[in-house]
Amino acid sequence: MPYLKIKKNKDGQTREQDYSSESHYRIVSPTFQYKMSHQRVGKCIIINNKNFDEKTGMNVRNGTDRDAGELFKCFKSLGFEVFIYNDQTCEKMERLLREASEEDHSDSSCFACILLSHGEEGMIYGTDGAMPIKTMTSLFRGDRCKSLVGKPKLFFIQACRGSEFDDGIQTDSGPPNDTLETDANPRHKIPVEADFLFAYSTVPGYYSWRNPGRGSWFVQALCNVLNEFGKQLEIMQILTRVNYMVATSFESWSEDPRFSEKKQIPCVVSMLTKELYFN
């Protein structure tokens, strides 16, 4: 198939340009992988919210310190510079990430942020109330954080996205117990929303489970897979394995049948434009 580039002329009519012949473009190599050879892997910020103001009506998130500790070790071993911030208000969370977005990431290969808190769909809780997740993530858009343009910006979000429960369903098959660069136009624009990845602990509308002793299901699985395969597999392969592990290895138990035998599936939303390997 020829590679067609669609161009608009002054009258707004579109014309297709054939880029199939070698002379028109050269492959910038290694084409389909993010460059991870900068001086530093990058910064990883963990916001760990456990205790909440009474007025929010939110309970203590027992088990979250375990999550934060495991994630700290995990991301450190991947080469990140990791910082944990406990019990942050909405204002503090926003300020923290604004400051991070204003730093110079020129010698970093990527950026990661992990949010551990209560949540609702599209919202995350500070200790004093809820705020839109977008308020924080949009600080790293290409037009606002120039030194991370074209670099992966990863957000891992352990929080509820609603109050629905997944009852699960019986199954027989279970677990056995810089790509193209035209010579004519070497400068090209990329979308400001490109190169983000959001790894949510659960799907929209649903509850996210946490064990007071062992930590949340999602973080347990994420750390498990990262510890074993973090330096071999591509990020989407890693997160697909996390999906599988949460889906098959966990089920809630409660004396109250309304909360018992529930399941969970995480959710990956990727705007990444290349493959990401932490090696």
C-alpha cells in the first residue's frame, strides 16, 4: 500500500500526496520505540492519600501505605527518581504537579505519576475534597510542558471510578489453578494530547478493591508484573498481564453478601505513539 499524506490547498480542497517512493521520506530509526537513553529515566511522583477531612465523608484508606511502599521500590528499580507525598489537599496536589511540569525534563526519558486515593469517575480526592484528574494531567500537555514533548507521560491511578460492583461470570476456560520524516518538511507538529498513558485500577463507573493488609488489587498486580517483567516487556504487554492478574487472581470476600464474590478489571487508556521499554 502506498503511504498517502493528505494535504489541504488554499481552497480547502484536499489532495493526496504519494509517499510510497523511497525518495520522499526516510525512516528515523529506531522508528517505533521511545528513546530511553537520556541521562535519567525520569521522575516518578507518588501521591498517597490515606486520611481525609471529616467533611468529605471519606474513610481512611487502610493498605495504601503498603501500596506506596511497594510502588516506591518497583519504580526505583526501573531507574526512576521516586518521591512520595502523603495526605495532600487538592491545592497541594495541583501545585506539586504544576511545579513538576515546570521543571526541565530535557535529560529525562519519561515522566510517571501515581495517584492513590478515593475517587469518582473523572475525579480524584485530595484530603479535603474531589478535583478533576484532568486538572493535573493536562499540566503535562505538549503545549504546556515543552521538555516532555514526544516523551511518554505515565499516570497510574488507584481509585474508585464509581460505586458499581462487577459480579463476575462463570467461565470454563480459566487459569489452570519519530516515525516518518519527510525530507521536504523535517519539522512536524504532534498533538498536545499525544504520548500520555493512563492506567486505571478499574473501568469507568466501578468500585476499586483494596485489601487493608496487602494493599489494592491493582497495585499488588502491577508491582508483581513489574518486578518480574518490567525490564523485558513493552508497557502495553505489562499492563495486559496486570489486567489478567487482577481479573483472575482476585475476588472479594465479605460477611455481607452485597460485597462478597466481586471481581475487578483494570483499564488502560493509551495515547502513546511508540513502544515503551524500561531497559
